[in-house]
Amino acid sequence: MNPGTVFRLDGKVAVVTGGGSGIGRASADVLAAAGARVVVADLDAQSAEATTAGIKENGGEAVARQVDVADPAAVTALIDETVSGLGQLDVLVNNAGIMIRRPLTEVPPEEFDRVLSVNLKSVLYGSQAAARVMRPGSSIVNTLSTIIDFATAGTGSYAAAKKGGEALTRTFAVELGARGIRVNGVAPGWTDTGITRERHTDSSGRFEQDRFDELAGKMATVSPLRTVAEPVDSAYAVLYLASEASRFVTGHVIRVNGGASMT
Ligand SMILES: NC(=O)c1ccc[n+]([C@@H]2O[C@H](COP(=O)([O-])OP(=O)(O)OC[C@H]3O[C@@H](n4cnc5c(N)ncnc54)[C@H](O)[C@@H]3O)[C@@H](O)[C@H]2O)c1
């Protein structure tokens, strides 16, 4: 193997959910830069188009798809249309996610349901559909979170979903291993993206930069490296797990959190 080519994805097809923003957008960009044809899937059609346009400007190949990952039929259609349109599916990044902060004692059933549907059930739906069409050598990568290692107030629904995502990652890895399909997770630490910015955007849509910077500074102290992540930090881990470089790695979670947790 040549370290100069082992990370290349020429001839491969990748689907990235939540590819319109943040870590998903960075992942789509990096996979495309490595040679993959990328299907950028997002609830927000405009943002998916923007990612796709950026990839094309840089000489890559991408198509945008609007999808709600909480809808199993829509996720199955996304995977099936990828195979009928682009001929194959080699990499699935189950990345779309939302966070709704509320103490567990106050979480209403429909909110708990939505958080689990978008963050957890989507991993089941996507991986089931992908498993039906993937060939040996394919890879599924799930975006989890450092929350799998910590308990913090107000994030219980999200933590339940991400911890469940870790369980799905490991079980799918066991069940699909004999078919040569690898399943791994990336658990980002605090990263400047839509999810983290949303918390500091008031009801009129005004972004509170000072409070955001203050929180980023506080989050930086959690890591021995004394900094927070950029979306591309997780994207490079996604590339590793998508590529031949990780051909003997499955059921594993890479913590891209600057050492904030070392499980
Ligand atoms: N930012 C962080 O600090 C952080 C830390 C750990 C894990 N994560 C995880 O990273 C992943 C990406 O989030 P991000 O931080 O880039 O946030 P982001 O808000 O920038 O991106 C999330 C994307 O998912 C899309 N999305 C939301 N609901 C969807 C649905 N139902 N169907 C399809 N697309 C949907 C959004 O439109 C958005 O484009 C999420 O799974 C998140 O939980 C983020």
C-alpha cells in the first residue's frame, strides 16, 4: 500500500447526511477532494446545494438531495436513488443531527422522539438501507459525540441518542463484518458549527458573538490541547474511516476531542 494513495477515494460513491453545514459539509468537502462522488443530503435543500456548488467549484463531483433522515422511507429512497443514479454506494456518513437542550425532568415525549429520530433512528434506517446495497470494502461512519463519555445537565435526550448510536455502530460492525462492510464512529468534541451557534442565536435571529466566544473559551479548557475543534478535524477522521487506510478497523469510535475524554 502506498500512503500517498491509500486515503484516495477515486471511483467511490459517498452519501453524507447533514452535508449542508458544519461537520457534514466539511466531510463532504474532504471526501470529494479525495476523489469520491458525493451525495450531499440535508433537510435544508439550499444548504445541500451550497455544499455541492463548493465541491464543484473545486473540481469535485457532487449532487444535492433534500431528505429528512427521521423518515425511514425517505432514507431508503436516498440510498436506492444513489445506487440507481451513480451505480454504487461505498461510503455512508450518518451525520445529520440536532440538539434540543432541556432538563430530562421536563422533556416532553414528542421532543424526546424527535431527538431520537433524527440522531439515532436515522443511523438504523441509513445503515439498514446501505447494508442491502453495499459491496465488500464499503464503510459506514456515524457521527456520535463526546457526550457518550460525559453526563451534562440539559443534554440527556441527545446523550441517549448518541450513546444509542454507539451501540448501533458496534452491533452493525459485528453483523456486517463477514460481508466486508466496516462500521465506525467519529465522536467530535465541541466544534464551531450550526448546532453550537444556535444556542447563542436569540429569537430575532441575532447571533451573540461575545457569549459564543466566551463559551468557546470555556470549552477549550476541557481539552489538554486547550483549543476547540474545527469541522475539518472530524472530517479527516471520517476520511480515514472511509478509506482503505482503516481496512482493519471496525466497531471503533475515534474521539476527535483534543483529549477531553480518553476512553
Ligand atoms: N458541533 C459540535 O460541537 C458537535 C459535537 C459533537 C457531535 N456533533 C454532531 O455532529 C453532527 C453534525 O452537526 P454539526 O455540529 O455540524 O451541526 P450543524 O447544525 O452545522 O449541521 C447539522 C446538519 O444536519 C442537518 N439536519 C438536521 N436535521 C436533519 C434531518 N432531520 N434530516 C436531514 N438533515 C438534517 C441540518 O440542516 C444541518 O445542515 C451531528 O450529528 C452532531 O450531533 C457536533
